[in-house]
Amino acid sequence: MNSDTFDKLFQQAVAAIDDGDEKTLKQLLDAHPELATERLCFPGEWVTKVIGDALNGFFKDPYLLWFVSEDAVRNGKLPMNIAAIASIIIQKTKSKNAANLQEQLDYALKLVAWSVVARDGGVQIELLNVLINSGAKINGVSNDALVNGNFDAARLLIERGGELTLPTALCLEKWEEADKLALNATDDVKQFSFVLAALNGKAEAVSRAIGYGVDINKPSNQLYSHGSPLHHAVWSGSLDTVKILINAGANLNARDSLWDGTPLGWSEYGNRKEIVEYLKERSD
């Protein structure tokens, strides 16, 4: 099958996913099982015009299964039967004994854990369970969920047997476990945990991370490294978190590396009114 034909069929399959059309999806996969097992390496304008940047980055050469996550965001919604849709694709992939099944499942789990659309649509937990039940590896994925504030997803992943990490323990307010994990954590893990807590506006978690000896002003090289922890706390909207950072010595005049903005500038742009007032007071 040439790439143009594959792209057109793939587009039809994605449309069936978007519509929650189980019958059409099954028919397409029965007739063309390669849609479930092969990557879309030459995507057409139907998708490049919508998520072109993602196709050059974290969503490069996607499998069909990855489209159940709606991350990258194309429509901003998912059908309520998306878990059943995912199961159809997984079963077809299994039936072909595809060597890439584990790769598909593992990354699909991360995408769904990240997905704000799946969370807001009330389908994230069911989707995660389908992927976990199918064999997706879950260790570390709770951290991914928390990057977008998906706390219920993170809790589920731990309940389903995922290893509890320091970042997750802090953001889920598991203080005793966090303190124990911090004893042997590397500086990079501590810094990531600190920034993740700031990003989520978790004031107590930020305070505890400071106690672990993190650098108040150092970005995490693993998480939105363009901004300082204070930038991310500002964006979270949590005034308590901002206060903790500033009282601990955070630099009010730090500038992010993408837009050259200060924490005050971020708060003004994001209309974080209480934080704007507080930062102006501290700047006087």
C-alpha cells in the first residue's frame, strides 16, 4: 500500500475514533489491519494543519492507538465510548501479534495520563484501566499525569501498582513516604519534584522540598526549564505557594528564557490578580 492510500485510510480510522463509531472502526481494521500495527509516517494536511508541531515532536510518526488520548489536541473532546474504541484497536493489534504492541501501549498510557481533554471529559480513568489491563507499563507515569495536574490519574496509577516516586508522593501529599524517598533521591529528582509541586500550586509540598535542600531559583532540566520555580508557582495561581518561595529567597527579578518575562509579568499576563498585588508590594 502506498503512503497516500495509507494516509487516507488512516484518516478514516481517526474519524471513526473521533465519532466513537465502533462499527466503522472494526470494518476498517478488519479490511486493513495494518492501520492498527503501522505508524503514520507521512501524514496529510488533515492532521498536519492541526497538530503539525506535535507531529515533529512528542507525537511524531503516531500509531492509531495514540489518537485515543486527544493529546496532541485536535478536537478538544473525546467520545464517551473511547475506552471501547481503544479496546478495538488493541485487540486487532494483538491478533496480528504485532511486535510493537508494548511500545504502543506504553506511550499511549503516557499520552492518556497527560491528557487534559480525557480528564475533563470524564474518560481518563477508564482509558487508563483499559491500557493497564492490556499490559502497559505504569512505573513513572504518575509523574507525567501530574505535569498537567491530573491527580486522579496519578492516584490510580499508584493504586494499580505503579512505583511511588518522590514527585508523586509530594504532589499527592503523602508526606511520610516523601520524606523517606527524599533521603536517597538525587539532586535532579529533588529539583524536578520541587518544580512539579510549584507548577501544581502545592504549597506544603514546595515547603517540604525546600527542606530537602533544593535550589530555590534553579529550573528543572526535565520540566519546563524556561522558567524558574517561582514562574511556575505564579502560573499555578497559588498565592500561598508564591509566598513560600519568596520568603525562602526566590528571585523576584528572574526572567524566563522564552519570553524574557519576570514572575510579575507572568502574573499580569495570566490575570493572577492577588499574586500581581502581592508581587508589586514585595517589589516596592
